[in-house]
Amino acid sequence: QTQSTWGYKHCVMIKAILVLSLICCCFGGHSKEEWRSRTIYQLLTDRFAKTNGDNKPCSDFHKYCGGTWKGITKNLDYIQGMGFDAIWISPVVDNTADGYHGYWARDWFQMNENFGSEGDLQDLVQECHKRGMWVMVDVIANHVGPVHLNYTSIKPFNAPEHYHDYCIIYDSDWENNQWKVENCRLANLPDLKQENPFVKEFLLKWIADLVKKYDFDGLRVDTTPLMPKPFLSEYSKSAGIFSVGEVFNQRLEYVKGYIGPLDSVLNYPWFFGIRNAFKGSSFWDIYNSYNQMEPVFGNDLDYMAVFLDNHDNARLRHFINEAMVKSGLAFTLTARGIPVLYYGDEQGFNGENDPYNREPLWTKMDTSYPLYQFIKLVVRFRKDKKLWGLDYKQVHYDDHFYVVKRGTNILAFANNEYPMSKDIGNMPFPSGTKLCNYLAVSYTHLRAHETEAELVCRLLLEKK
């Protein structure tokens, strides 16, 4: 009886330890290593899809157009059809008037009713998880909506002591006045005072509660450098999930300084070089940018979000033709880092600056559109070859041609439409090796249990 009691007690103890171990390993969501394999589709909730499926155009891009969380849920097939396994959605809290984008927070206790109910948001996340998709939510902890000095409508930050004293960030401040960047107003939006104990503790608890309630998988932290690094560290820790910061800056060491407080950042230093190269400048911009970044960021490059377009910049298609956008999309979806595609690029949208780069997608959700099909092909290639785990070695560049090696895969890009013939050395193959062009086949011919590599080789043999 004594031995039995001893065994029972220890069995209970072992079970308790096992349960505790499971809780510990699951708390904190997916690691940055796991996020590395994801491909993210960024959307604006107000501009993606309506609940009722209405496809009428929006009359005023400065105001709400009608997109909802239910609209997203009903159209996840459209996103997943391209192969994306993560979405990035707009901020979710109640906003001041015309805050369709989500960045003008008003009431932290309420969800944005224009997007739907709390249940609608929970349903969206749950449906994504059923499909193996993760959800990254955009969050704001730096400022509130444009209420000037009248804070009475802001909940719970309704008193002057919750904000820094009034001052404005000017363009010249970004390079040489970090104090003003952290303490003054961006676009005259009241700047929250994270040093205030009430403000700090509320924001830390709020983000922890939000993640727990809705089961989000990642955060995109808006206006990251406008907040103190110690606060960002605590904020990320309270969230307990993968965090990506927006540091809209090209200075490498400056951007690097926010990796640590947060898990990762958007790769803005590379963004500018990528855009310049595909606008027709020179692939030197990509090549040189990477060579400068690599010694500064090192392995952190694997977890930085790489992108071609976003909601803050005119779309690349506004400047160049669709063929060159196609080349740029192929680059960002296969580049080193976590790829992010901005909604609408797959339909050839060409909006200029905000808000005209925030077009309603429901006017054109054509899954047969060539760019949609091409993106599907490239994302499938990225997954099939597990590019995120392979080396990234720049092999060749000139003004109009760029070649990179990832493992035994050779990726070649052009920024014009003229026929080119290049002799490229430093290839990892014996002389006479024949290479298969993965992007030259249609995966509609894929047979059951056949890999993409087997399909390519089979189709090539069938052609002979």
C-alpha cells in the first residue's frame, strides 16, 4: 500500500510536470525560426472584402469603404490559393472619425465596429488556424487619433499627463534628434507618454490580453522608433509572440538597434535598393545594399520582413510596367528574409501615394489574372525548395541583370524587357549540367504524390 501510494503520488507529479512543460513550450506562440518559413499577405481590413460580397467601387479613399473581418474570413481561399500561410491585418481597436486604416486609436476597450464584432475577429483567427494560416495583427502604442489637445474622447488616456508636451517632429529631426522622435508628434498625432506608469502598465496589460483573447500569432508594431527601447522590450515580452517593428529608415545601425527590443524589423534598408533596381536604375542598388547589410545584421536578415510595396508608399506598378513588377515580386518572394506581399499587387494595382495605394480589392479578385497565377508559382517554389534554410550568395550583377544562388538553385532577375545573353561564372554545377526552369511550367499538371521537382523533370522529358 505504501509503494502504491508512493507510485500514485509520483505519477501525479510526473503528469503535473508534463502539463507544466507543455504549457511552457506553447506559451509565447510561434518562434521567429518558425515564422521564417512563412509567406505573409498584408491587407487593409477596410479595403479587402465586404461581408455581403458587394463589389461596388469606393467613392472616397479618405473614408471607410466597407471591408470587414467577415469579408476576410469568406475570402481566405483567395489568399490561400496563392500559397500564403500568414496574413497581416489592420489595427483592431476603435478609431476616431475616418480612421479606416486603424492607426487613429480612440478607445482601447472597444474593437473597431466598422470591421465587425469581437466574435467576427475571433472567427477570422480560428478559421485561419484551421487552415494552418497564422495571423499577424498591426498594433499602435505610440499615439492616438487626431484630437489635438482635447483628450476627453480617448479611452483610457483622457488626461494631458498621459501625453508628451506638444511639439512636432520635423523632417530634419529623423536624422539627428532622437529625443524629438520619441517625445514629439508625428503628423500632429498626440504622443503617448510611455514613461507615465499608468500609460505603460495599461499598454502592457492591453497587449497581453489582446493576444490571449484572440490568439494572434504575431505583431507588426507601428512607428517603432518613436517609442523608447526599454518600453518596446517590455511590450514585446508582454505580448509573448513574434514581433516585427516598423523602422522607416535606411541607416543600418539605427535600424539594427530595434532588433533585441523586438524580434525583427521590416527591411527598409533593402526596400529602397530593391525599388530603385526594378525601376530601372541598376542592380547595383540591390547588390550593394545587401553587401552593406550582411555584416551589420548577420543572421537577423533571415527574420526581417522583405517587401516590394506597402500602404505607406506608392505602388511600384505606378512607376513601371507589369512585366517589371513581376520580376520584382519574384525577387522579394525568394529573397533572404520573410516575404510580405501587399494586397492588390497580384491584380496589378498601380495606386500612387496614400490613400490611392489603398484600393478596394473587391473590384478585382481575379484568380486567373496572370500576376496571381505567377505569385502562386513562386510561393510554391519557395516552399518546395525551403529557400529560407538555404544560403544566399550574390553571383552576378550589372545594370540590368542580377543572379543569386540559394543552395543549388539559381535565381536570375532582369529590370528591362530586352533579350539578354550572359556568361555567368561561379556556378555550383559541373560543366554541361542542364538546369530546369521552375517557372516555365504549369502546376495544373501536377499529379497526386508528385513533387514540383518531379513535375518539372517529367514535363521536360515529355517534350523531348
